[in-house]
Amino acid sequence: MTTFISFIIVLGVLIFIHELGHFVLAKFMGVGVEKFSLGFGPKLIGVKRGGTEYRISILPLGGYVKMVGEAPGEEISESDIARSFTHKTVGKRAAIVAAGPLMNLILAALLFPVIFMIGVQVPAYLDKEAVVGFVAPNEPAAKAGIEEGDVITSADGKKIKNWEELLSALALNPGKPMELEILRDGKEVKAAITPSSSEAGAGYGGMFPPMSPVIGDVASGYPAKEAGIKPGDEIIEVNGKEIGHWAELEEIIHKSGQEKTFLIKRDSEKLSFKIKPKLNKDANIYLIGISRKEEQVLRKYGVIESIEKGAITSVDMTGRLFVVIKGLILGKYSLKTLGGPIMIAQVAGKAAEAGISDLLSLVAFLSLQLGVINLFPIPVLDGGHILFFGIEFVKGKPLSEKFMTIAQQFGIAFLIALMVLVTYNDLFRIFG
């Protein structure tokens, strides 16, 4: 029940905000609005005020604002011409259409600072001294001569107090040489490091804080679960090699699908398991289905810092969204990774159980996605309409009804195909 209620709330907020953008600007521009509906299909409840019917419809996966004279070729009376959407200037029509996704982007931009003020769960190591727990082979830190146990004290002359400051310094300097000051066995040494550039464009050093190889969760459908591995188990050896860090463990597992012998510490016992990693085709790495147990702390921020972090998060998430879309188009990421309404419902349920901060984070994340994707120049989406208005502006006359109808049909077919795909993915995740 929590999952269902959370899903309806999250979806309802996103749809309401989006359609409210269209509605408010349409009214402001003098366009008559006949219906404001949350959901599609038959009406569940509704009320009429000021010439507009406000209604909730039976299918919750969307909503719409029906404006006077909105459809091409729609018959309207002479008295309604002044209130007709079609008879407004191209600029006004484009503004009304763009207002929906813009409202979603504004909602996300407003929610992120609120989330940081309420408090977010962050890894506890971010507040700890920048002690290097593991250096990945052939990565920038290893090439710079950084060693396990080193304490990073400054970067380019700026003092480094904790891991968060170090990671931030690396992220902001992809491909740029940096001078690090290090405390090693009580002596001060220097190292020159050039962070690699990650897929999202941030700098990456290839060094990690201390991370014990203790298992936090075991995924169903993977070899670890089938072998009997449990949350709380500590992996101390793989094929006789001692494991002291989680990144070291990942490196061994990800490389090959050969069966490996895992020595596990469970309470006071030591247990041995033979596990054959499974290839994850989407990520193109081998996995056994475990995730790390990580200590989390609640961190709250002041108003100014929350606004700054909210803006950074908005930009970062937008960048990551385009990276994923690019990966899907180029075939780097599998379409199987896409999720639909069922996945959103599941995530919403978990977020609601975790607390208000997690639920607001989900709303902000989805609102940002909805705003950006709706601006794509695909027929039926708001971006498609804006594209048509741009063409109309250049041509000096509206596009033909025949062209518009065909384009809309292609757009509808694309969205239906996408909905079928993501629903299939959701069902496959559940039933395998």
C-alpha cells in the first residue's frame, strides 16, 4: 500500500506541476482553457469553475490541458477566436508549450536546496582525514607514486581537511596536472597527479579511502545469493589472496568469470565458498551480486550552502542524463536498463519508507528528467511542438494539417513502443 500511495503522490505532483505551467501561461496569454485533467480517460471526479473543468481521470499516467482552438482544424466560434490557442502568435504558443517542462525544471531547482537543508545521508568517510586505503593499479594515483597509508594534506597549495575536499579537488581538474602534498610515515613528500576524465567529465584519481570488504546487501539472481553469502559477511581471501579493501575485491571479481574460492568471516567462523561470477552484459563486467556495507551519516546544510549544492546537483544530474541518453543511442548502454511505471512505483515506495528527504530527492530527480526529456524535438512531446512552431516562424505560415497528423502519429507510435519496452523491462526484473 505504501508503494502504491507513494507512486500516486510522486506522479501526481510531477503531472500537476507540469500541466500547471501550461495552464497558468495559457490564462496569462488570454487563451481559454476548457479542461485541466490529471490523468487520461474517463472522468473520476471533476468540478467546473470559470469556464474550465478541473478533473481527475481514471488513468494516472499523465495529464493534459485542453485549450480552446488547440487542435489543427478545430472549429471555433467567432466569439472564441480571441481566446483560441491557434490564433495566438507563434511566440505565445511556444511559450505556453514550453511552460510545462520549465515548471518541472523549476520544481527540481527549488527542491534540491530544501533537501540539503532537511539533511542528506552521505558516506561517513567524506568527513574523515584523506588517508589512502587503496591505490588502483595503472590509475593516476598509482602513476603519481601515491601509496597506501599516505595522507593527502593539500592540493595545489589548498589545504585538504577530508576526503570530500580531496574528491572535489580531483573532480574539478580533469586532465590538469595537480601538485599534492602528502604525509608519509611522518615525512612530507610531494606528488604530481593528472586526474583522468570520467564519462561525466569529472576528474578521477584512482585512490580510495579505507573500505572494509564487508557485505551490506546480496542481490537475488546472482551467484553470491545462491552460494549462501549473507549481509554482514566479511571477505578476507579470494583464491588464497588476502583482501584488505573493497576496491581490491571488485577488481578481482570484475575481471573474469572463472570460479573463485572465497574465504568468509561470519561472526567467529571462517567459511569457504566456491563462486563463479556472472557476466553482466549491460556493464560488460563480471559480478557475484554483492554490495558494500557503508556507514552513513546525516548531514544538514545552511541556506546559502544548500542553494549552492542544489545548483551543482541540478547541473550534475542534467549532465549525467545526457551521458546516459548518448550511451543508449550509441549502444553503449542496453535498453534493458530503462525502467517504467512499475520501477518508479517500487523506488517511490522505498524512498517513502526511507524518509521525506529520499522521497523529495526522487521527486526532484524525476521532475528534472521530465523537464529535460519533454523538451526533446519529438512529435507529441512539448519539444516537438516547439520545433514545429520554429519551422512555422521561419516559413511564415503554419505547417500543413496532413504533415502535423503524420508527425503526431509517428510520435505516438514511438511513445507506445517505449512504454511497452519499459513495462517489459519492469516485468522481467520482477519475474525474470
